[in-house]
Amino acid sequence: MALVTPLWAQNSIDVSGDRSLRVQNFSGNVQYFSAGTSYPAQIGDQLTTVGEGVRTGSGSSCTLAVDVGVGTITLRENTELLIRELGFAEDNGRITRLSVPQGNVILNLRRFTHRGSELEIETPSGVSGVRGTEFGIIVHPEDQRTSIATLTGAVFAEAVGTTVDVPDGFQTLMRVGEPPLEPQPIPAEPVFEYQIEEAMRDYVRYLVLIGRIDPINQVYVADELQDVTKTGEFRYESLAYRGATVQVNIVTPLGDVTTYDISLL
């Protein structure tokens, strides 16, 4: 389990009905779910209790407003988010604890005005915490590793008893059962290296794109999410024909997309 959480967290006081995450806008297939029930989300739907959540489908997205004026949480495609706790601290600060089992969320929050306020995101690899910031998280489906990148503000990541600060302009990676990696500066352009090889099977000729990215990012080839190894390698095969091309999209935890149009033959 991974956590992102602020260092000054206080014990929370349960105040039901005064806190919510509200569906501000969405596109595509977005589902509200709670206790085995689900239905298509609508603008204005509110999540207020533990276990309520939203789930986006392929090619879909959803933006949630945190209370009134606190900020927004954007879910990209194939993402699930649910409430672990919505409450208040002893100084009336807002306690927001969420779980993201899979997918990519981008948070844009104003700086909290109460020291007791906290927002934490639990993922399968650890926990991340924040006190007013803009940052993004990806939970990768193939191995549940968690990527965290901070655009502005202060975030820290915690897993297996180790905590690292992720200041603005830095990113880190957490793997299940391992401590967070030492944060590194976010590069101006994502890492992408590739080569093209030919293969023959059953008298059919194929072209093989062998690529490498920073495993903190995701890579889509021909709109299909690719599994990557621990060091970021992936393979994609296509039938060989003259003029064959493929589009590669690299997505960062902050939701930035870099597109490459590659000629295979």
C-alpha cells in the first residue's frame, strides 16, 4: 500500500453531510458506484460517504470538484477513485482521504488555510499527501506501481516505512513492497528510444517496434496501452506492408501527452 499524505495530519472529527466530491463535468463512459450499485454519472452527482466512487471507461474522463473552491480532481480514462474519509480536523481543517486502485488522477488544489487540513491518496504501492498543490498520480495496471509528479506545491510519498518529499518540478515512483525512489527532476521531454526489427512467423512478415520509456510514464501504441518492464521496455508488432506507420503517445503523471508518428517500413 502506498500513501501520499501531509506531515502535519491531525485526528479527524466525523462531520457527515458537510463534505462532498461533486461531478463537475465528464465525457464518455463514467459510472458512479457504491456498495455493489452503479449507474451512469451525471453532472452534479455528489460523493459524500465512505465507499462511494466514480469509474471512467476507455477514452473517458471526469472532473470532480472538492467541496466549494478547494480545487478539482481530474480522472483520466480507465481510472477508479473512491472515498475513504471526508471529515474535519480539530481546527476545522478538511480531512480528505481517497483511494485510487487504478488509473491516472490529476489534482489542482488551492493551498489549505487550516494547518489541520490534509488530502491523501492511497494506491496499491503507497500513500501520497499534499497541502495545496497541483500534482498527478498514475497507478499502472500491469504491476500496480505508482507514479507521482508535482507541478507546484509540496507532496510526499510514503511506502514500507520510508517517506520522501516530492517538491515542485520533481517526480518519483513507488513499487509494491518497495520504498519510493529518490525523486528526480521532471524532464522537459519524456524518454523515448526505439528500434524496428523484422520477424517471420508461419510465412507471414511482421514489423516489431521495440521501445523504451521511463517507467514512471505510460505508453500507448495505436491507442492501446502497452505493458512495460521494470526498466521501461515494451514491444509492439504489426503486419509488414509498404508505408506502415504507427502513432505512439507517452502520457506523464501530470497528464501531458507527447505524440510520435513512426514509420515502420
